[in-house]
Amino acid sequence: MSQRTLVLLKPDTVKRGLVGEVLSRFEAKGLTIVAMEHRLIDGSKADEHYVEHVERDFYPPLRAFVTSGPLVALLLEGDEAIEVVRAINGATDGRKAAPGTIRGDLSLSNRENLVHGSDSPESAEREIAIWFPQH
Ligand code: RTP
Ligand code: MG
């Protein structure tokens, strides 16, 4: 079933010059880029996106990280796109993520792990409304 999912190329991807590398993996898989925007977000936008995490101990440094520089927001579409993107991204902790995944190949961190992908159809709908309300 065709799905849409919200992906973020977090500020570490932009700072490290890996936007092309990461984007090309999604494109090569066959996912369609429906919308794409390069932007710097403030703390309130981060809180909205990470509403499920705002009370967690790890949230303050995560908030500082995602607002530390520009990121690239993507709206991707394709068959089973939500699960497919999370498989391409790999496990949250880059030190443990499998080789062949974005995080497994390119990140050595549990926080600066390059990408975000919606984790369910409900999350995708909520996050797409936040980042790409026109879609
Ligand atoms: P994402 O939401 O970014 O796709 O990643 P995820 O589902 O694999 O991970 P999640 O549990 O939703 O956590 C969101 C982001 O918070 C940072 N994080 N830091 N213990 C920690 O220091 C910790 N745990 C998570 C990561 O940047 C993670 O992607
Ligand atoms: Mg998540």
C-alpha cells in the first residue's frame, strides 16, 4: 500500500555534507520525493515534532541538537514507505545499527544519528501536518 512518511535529515547530516549521500539512498530505493525543504527550526517547533519525548531526560540535548543548524525536511512516498524508511535508517543508536543502514554506515552516536523517520501511520499524518501543512 502506498504511504507517505516524514523524514528529517538532521543538522548533523547537513553539517557533515551528507545530504546527497543520504538522499540518494532513499531515491535509489525507489521512494518519491513529494516535498523537500531546507530550514532552521526553533525550540517550539522541535517541541511540537518531538511531543512524545519532551518529558524524557534525553530531550533537552536532543532539542539543542535539532535546533543547532539547518536541517532538511522531506515528504517521501512509496509502497510501505514508513517501514521501508525506518529499515533504511537503521536502529536509533548508530553504534549498534546494522551495516548497510544509514545510521550503521555513517553514525557513531545515539543522538547525532542523521535521520528521523515517522514510526507509524498516525505519526506520519501528525508530522506531515506539522512540516508540510500544504500537503
Ligand atoms: P527518530 O524518531 O529520529 O526517527 O529516531 P527513533 O524513532 O529511532 O528514536 P526515538 O526513540 O524516537 O528518539 C528520537 C531521537 O532522540 C534521540 N535520542 N537520544 N538516550 C538518548 O540519548 C537518546 N535516545 C534517543 C535520537 O536522535 C533519536 O533519533
Ligand atoms: Mg522516533
